[in-house]
Amino acid sequence: MQLLCLAASTLPYAASAELATSQTVTFALTETYSAPALQAKDEDGKLLKDENNKTIPTYFNEYSVDTKQGLLALKTVNTYEYAAKMETAKISNKEILEDLMEADVIDSIVGYSISFIDTVEDGQLDDDGFYLVKKGAEPISINEYLSVNFSEDPDDIEPFAESGKYIEVETEDFVNGTTTSVETGSAKFKEAVSISFETPTFTAIITGIGSSGSSVKTFGKGEDAYSADIPTAGKISSASGGLRYAAINSEEYVDDSVLEGSISYGAGVPLPVPTAP
């Protein structure tokens, strides 16, 4: 399974290979949420302040103000007011890494990037999917927190488009009794893709149109040569969905918000796959 490429990991006639590819993933998302637009007041309509002498934001106030009307009358004005505003915040790789640090997945975000690592069936990695990658360190699977969902069946309801062409040219040497082959090909893909987040701080699902492709690369020489589809760079555009923050010390969720933006992924880089002991 390739990240949003939806291609077979090798050509139908390619030799089986222990090959993995890694695609760097870049999140560029914007969260839109509601925030209080008033300053908190006490029951007499006076501004409240915190221990730092700063006003306290709130969604609503309810207070009463009494005004004497001469000696024989008292005027009371009861006020109820409410106001909310929309604010935005970015969610990039940095914010996701910080949340994973809060979950004790890593001790620091320094040097880490998010990648999607994919192997063929013979690969020895524990899991295909999202990983935290750092130079000189073993990749850390984060499939527990981040996953991609899509369908490769064109008969499904989701919009789906693909095209590709693969060619194998065989040359038989009658003198030496050998046969060599050269394989070429490429493909393009587009479909609806969903990305799911599940962390101790928030859950989110966003859906957009993912566009990418793959190109055949040949590795090795002679009888040991094999070809494989390597994913090209791509992007999930016009992605949108919902985000819910977890309440402190509770399994419930509060503060729903809207998540929009895009997710980019670089061209696949072949990686050595660890051999089984």
C-alpha cells in the first residue's frame, strides 16, 4: 500500500523484492474555533481580573446595576449579554509532534519528521504506515495515532480516477542463451482520502482529494535486477473535517472545531529493509 498512490507495489511481472519507500509528509492545516468575545464581570457589572491583573474572557455576563432616582425611587437595570468570535490556529508537523511528545512517544521534537513508510509483501518492517523519522534513530510507528483511509475499488461510491501504462521489453540472446528484460511505466491517481488523528489531546478526521502517482524504477543488474513502482510526490488538497479536544482528566470531548487545509507528501525514497534474524 502506497500513501495515496493506490498502485501495486511491484509490476505484475517484476521480481519479488525487499524494498521499502519513505515519503516525507507535511501538514498545513488551519483550525477554526469559537472563542469568548467578552470580558468577565461580577454581579454588579464590574470587570473581573485574574491573579496577574488581566481581564478574564467569557462567553456571557449577567449582572444588575442599581441607580437611585431621588429619595423615593430605585432604578435597577438587569443585563444579560453574550458574544463569541471565530479564531484560527495552525496545525502543522510541529503541533502534531508536540502532541505526540505529550503522549510520551518521543522525548523531544528536535530532528523528527513525519513520513509514510511502505513495504512490499516480503518486507520485514513491523507495520506499513506513518512513522516518526530521525537521522541515526530507528523509525517510530505512530499508526496508533495517525492513519490514512481510502478505497482502491473504482466501484465504490467515493470519487476515483486513475491511469497508467507499463511496458516490459524482453531480449533473448540466442548465442549466450540468456534473456534480459527492461521494464518501464508510470501511473497517476486521484481519489477521496481521509486522514484520522487519535491522540490524548484531540481526535480529528479530515477528507480531501488526493493526487499522486508512481514511476517504475529498476534496481540491481542482470539476474538480480528487479523493478518496482516508486510513489511520486503528491498532495491532498481542499481537505476539511472536524476536530474535537479532549476534556482534562476525562474521556469526554469538548470544544468542537473545524479543520481545513492540505497535506503534501514528497517523492518516495527507497530504503533498505531490515532482514529477518
